[in-house]
Amino acid sequence: MHTAEPAPRPLIPSWWRLGALAYTAVGVLCVVSSAAFPDSETALLAAIAGALPWSLALLALDLAPGVAQTALAVLAAGWSINAALLWWLALRRSASRASPQDD
């Protein structure tokens, strides 16, 4: 009877996990800086670019009072969806590599 020892966990997480972590951190930074400094064009452009393709919904907004809060909510939702998808991919890839294949 052969007992397989589990493979040691790597000290550095997979590239997918690092990418998901970096994207999540940058997303929080961009959305919070857009909320804190609404006059900063750089923070707003970074938040729009990072929330693509969901930020294209900004084109459908009317220029009415309260549009800034709606736009910020759209950007936060876009970043959240993208981060969730990246985390799902990262955890799915690491789980598929960690599961032993029985022959």
C-alpha cells in the first residue's frame, strides 16, 4: 500500500492569487481616492479603466444631480465584479492543482 504525502505548500502564492490580490488592493485604492478626491481626474480615469467593461454603463447616465454618487457606485460594482472573477479563477486553479489525480 502506497501512501502519498501531500505536496508542500509553496511560500509564494500562485500568480493568479497575486494578481487577484493586487487588483483588489488597487481597486479599493482607486474607488476610495475617487470618493475622497472627486476633483482628481487621474483617480477617476484609473477607476474607470480598472472597472472595464462594467464602467461602460457610465455612458447611460444622465447628467443630473446625484450622478457622481451613481457613477461611483457603478465603478465600485465593476471593480467588485472583476475582483470576484479573478479570485474565483485564482482559487479554482489552485484547487485543481492541489487535488490529487487517482490513476
